[in-house]
Amino acid sequence: QVQLVESGGGLVQAGGSLRLSCAASARTFSRYAMGWFRQGPGKEREFVAAIRWSNRTYYGDSVKGRFTISRNNANNTVYLQMNSLKPEDTAVYYCAVDVSLSGSLGRIDEYDYWGQGTQVTVSS
């Protein structure tokens, strides 16, 4: 059982930055792949970023060059640094864990555990 707690969401002006955090409970956190997804109003859940235990990273097309995913295995925490935020980034952001060592990290059904989400609102 893996418990995930997201934090760091809030209201920010367009062009600004936010840093989301996701704290995981598992002792073997360093071997898990971690992902961020988001869901805006009236939209389907969208892949944002992922990081494997090897620290290889992946990004959705809409956030490449603006968002950076990273992890601190000592603290069992994954981060999403969001820069140059746009109103279209407004969404609930969810942290997720994939306990397998392979798979397509852009797929929702790859992940085994999900956090409760944190709201990010970007004003014009």
C-alpha cells in the first residue's frame, strides 16, 4: 500500500511559477516510477510528466520546456517545477505511482496508486 499526498497548488498569475510536491509512504520509493497527471474542467485526464527510478524523465507535449519533474529518494518525494504558467495549465494535478519497472508511463492505467490531487489555477 502506497499513500500519496500532493501539495503546492494554488493561484498564480500567468507567466509565474509553482512547485508541486508529492510525498510517498513506501520504503522502496526509489525503485518506483512516478508520474504527474492533470485534469482541467471539462477535459480528460492528461499526462504531464514522469520519472523512472533511473531518473529518466518524460513529458507531455503541452509542458515540454516549461515543467521539470525530479525526485528526492531520501525524502520519498517527487516534485513538479512549473514555470511560464499559462491559463490552460489550470487543472487538478495528481501524483501517481507505478510499481513496475517497465511500461508506458504516459498511460493512466499503468499506475497503481494515486494521490488526492492539488488544484492549480493560473489567472490571465
